[in-house]
Amino acid sequence: MPSILTYTLSITAAALFVSLPFLIPSNTQVPGIQVAFIGNSVMFTNDLPRFMEAISAHTIKQNSCLNPYSTISSSWFSGNGMYGKFTTADALIKRTIVTSNHIYDYGACSTIQLLEGSDERLAQNGDFDHQNDNPCLQDENYLYYALHYTLKRQWDFVVINDATRNPARSSTREAALYALEQLYVPYFLDSTTTIPVLISTFAYWNEEYRDMGGLVDIPTFTSLTHEGYREFAALLNQYLPTEQQARIAPVGIAFLLVWQDNIGMWRKLFHKDKVHLSPHGTYLMGCVLYYTLYGKMPKASVALPPAISTLFKRARRMESPIHQAMPMPTREEAAYLFDICKRVMALGHVPTSFIHYHNNETVDYEEEEPEEGRDFYKDESEYYRVNYQMDDDDTFQANDDEFEGQDDDT
């Protein structure tokens, strides 16, 4: 394999953008597909994997390995991090053929187990990052279930996302390229049919919760992120045959179109922390991902039910329990987001604010220590505990006015 430091972007790969209607075959029938999800809070907030089951009328069959700290460069080794997060009534597996104990659907316990069907580190109680969050290391019943009941699947698609700021920044983009080449390319070549799908994630703005240095504004953040995912896809496609070429789900571009078209609706795409997604945001992301997988829009009769909440009724987790529950999209709001997806995916519409990078541009920026008197927070729980004097069991109750004026830079 050529080094990631020396490979160059081919003309074909450089042309890869959002002309997905011309790249993905569309069939009149909706076939059942097997989809593996590897990611972080972009996926587990509002339970994107189960949302995709619902919006596909359960033609999508899925499993996942999700971890709050997961990045492309760490996901192969970090393991599942859903212990304590997917421990909810909707995640309960009431009874299985291998144990009579009540256990929870946490997903696969490692990326290797998810993709390969087994991971010898599990039987050996092996070393994982953030082991206290791995259900196989914290719940012996789930470990038994995972080792005996989780069978290897032939995945049609593997959906991956990086930490949201990483693809825009030089060092973290380079780390992801190295992991894709050294770890993921061999898997995809060995699978012979599995197609990688990269979620090009959305931009947000919260300088209290996140270090936004170098990202400038929403269009720049979106555009640099998308350029990172174009580079990821170009690397994968150097090695993969035509029928396995990587696809990009341009979620960030759909979000940017909302930002440009309807700033009030754009704010509704996010939770109160202005970083994680609300049900509105997950709904739009799911529509874009569906089109990326199937080459066509979800059926309106399924994606636009009278109550949008029915699409989330099996979610193992929505927002953090310490937060105030976010409202569901109304049917009219969902119809607007459905149309945004159609404009981007089916009609190839690109927001005028999008910056067309084509030369692997990045931000040469390293995250710095907070300035004196100012703190960045390690996670959403810490942010709310510090700013709203909350205990772990409290529920966040804040007025919308508290967040006004914080995103003027966008």
C-alpha cells in the first residue's frame, strides 16, 4: 500500500462531491440491507441506528459499536461505550436463547467483533480504552450473550463518522487517513462486497463547550469537514473496486442549506448545548443517510407519519437524562426537512455559502489549553453541572433566552 503521506488525489476522486443521484443506482423495490454503524454521540444521541430501521420500514437490519470518545483513528481499538447509556427500558432484551437474565441491547462490544464476528480480546478480558463503559467488561451476562449469540454478518454497508472537528484539522485528519488505510482498507478488501459510507458531519458553534479555533464560521467549518471526508473517500477508493467505492452522506451540506435558508429551523436541529442533535437534526441526518444507502428518498408514507415521534419510539436513548427532553418535529417541520434532503440529494443543490475546496485544505490548528479564566468542558454533563449547578440526577431546565446571542459568529 502506498503511504498516506505520498498518495495524491486522483481527478476522479477530486470530482467526488454530492452528485450522489448519479453515482448510486436506484431501484423501484426497497431491498433489505445489513448496515453496521461505527461512531460516537452523532449516532447514539436519539439512536440513529434504530431510527434508520424505522424510516426504512425495517428493511434495514443493523448492529453497531458506538462510543462517546470514538474517532476514526481510535474506533478500531476503543470498544463499545454504551454501558450506562443504553441501559433503558427500550434497550431491554427480555429473554434470549442463551441466558434467562434480562440484558440490554448495547450493540457489538468492539469494532472488530462487529465486523469480523469475534474479537479474542473479549474472551481474554482484554484491554480497551474507557473499559468502564464497555458492557462486555461490566456485565458478564452481556459478555456471554455477545460471545454466543452475536454472529458474524455479511454487511452491505459500514457507516462511519469521525469526531465532528477532526476532519477539518490537519493532525486529526492525518490520523484518520492512517487508520483507514492500515485498518479499514484490509477489512473492506477482504469482505469483497461491503461498501463504506462516511457521514460528512454538520457544523455547529458553541465556544463555551468546544474549542472552535480555526473553524471560523458555519460555512467554513462545514466545507473543511466535507473536504476531509472527500479525502477519506479518495484514499479508500484508491484500493477498492468499482462496486465497493466509498460513499459520502453529505449531512453537513444539508444542515448548511437549512442554516442558509431558515436560521430558526437550523437552531432547532441542535440540542440546548448547540452541539449534539435534537430529534429534528437526527431526522434530517437519517433522511440523507437513507438516500446515500438506497439512492432515493424514503417513502413519504413512512418518513412522514402523522406523529413523527413514532420513528423514535424504539430509541434506546434520546438526549442525556440530565437534559430537558427536546420537542419532536411537527409533521410540517419534518416535511420541510424532508424537502431539504430532496433538494440536496435528488436535485444536487449546493448552498451558495458552501466553499468548494479541492486541494485537501485543512486548518493547521492544535487545540490549546483554555485561556485563563475560561474553561472548555470535557463533556456535556460537565458543561451543565458547572453552568447550572446541577447534580447528576437533575434535569436540565433552561430558557431559550439563555442561549440567545451565543452564535453571532455564524
